[in-house]
Amino acid sequence: MKVDIRQITAEPRVFHLKESAEELDIAVEGAKFPYSIEADFTGTMSGDEIICQVDIRTEAEVECSRCLELFNLPIESRLQYVVQMLDPVPETTDDDDDFEIIPKAQAELDISQRVRESIILAIPIKPLCSDDCKGLCPMCGANLNEGLCGCVPDKSDERWDVLKKLFDNQID
Ligand SMILES: [Zn+2]
Ligand SMILES: [Zn+2]
């Protein structure tokens, strides 16, 4: 994903960029990206600095960690940072999330790395199809979001009795 720096002026200008996850080399275990990754880059030239804002949108297909159903997870994130054009580029720069330095002669700004990282960070380790996903019945495996399965928790499980005895003894 590249922006032509010569087209960035003192007036904020928006560039609509779109690439597939494959083109951006985005791979997250357990996630698929059936839709393209869209990024609106807003660039404003201010002296020898480019004020950058990137609004990223896509959807990932992931598996709910509770009910194991596949669902589409909308991803929206905004990046804001400043690019300074400087000659020569210092050998050790304090490049970080908010700031980077490029040579003045550079013709294009590549935002691929930032977009890639932002999408990878947006995928939760344990995705949930909804905050109140009821998950699967531990006894029959039915998806409890689709209704009650009729299983009754076995309250007379003797393992609890053993634990209870241990606990009672500790109190004594
Ligand atoms: Zn779920
Ligand atoms: Zn059940």
C-alpha cells in the first residue's frame, strides 16, 4: 500500500487504498480475510513533515472461542503518525509508532507495515461472537445460543462430596 508523496499538499488529501490480505502478507492463525483491506490515508504536508492518518476497515472470519461458530468480525482502526523528510536520515532514529524519518528524495510512502500490524493486533486471542455468547453445553456439546438442550447439571456428582469433605476437614 503506497501513497505518492508528490500528491500530498498543505491541504489534507485523502487517498483510498485497497488490497487483499494476501497482497499485504497478513496471516493470523485461526482468521481468514475474505474481504479486501481498505485504508483511507489522509496526508497533510506541513513544512518537511507529513501528518498522516490512516483509517482501516475490513472484516475477518474467525471462530468464536466459546461456541466454535464462525463469524465475521468487523475491524476498524485509526492510525495517526508523523513522517519527517530529512537528509541525511540519521543512522539511529527514534522511529516509533508515532514518528518515522524518510529521505527527502523518497517518492512513495509505504503504509503496508503499519496496516498489517494494526490488523494483526485487532484480532483478539479469544474471539467472541457476542459478549453474551452462551457457549456449548459441557455435557452434550449443544450450542446453547440456539436454545436449551435439556441437560440437567448432575448435582450429586460424588467428586464434589470428596472436595467438600476435604474442605470441611481443613476448617476443623
Ligand atoms: Zn459464540
Ligand atoms: Zn446439553
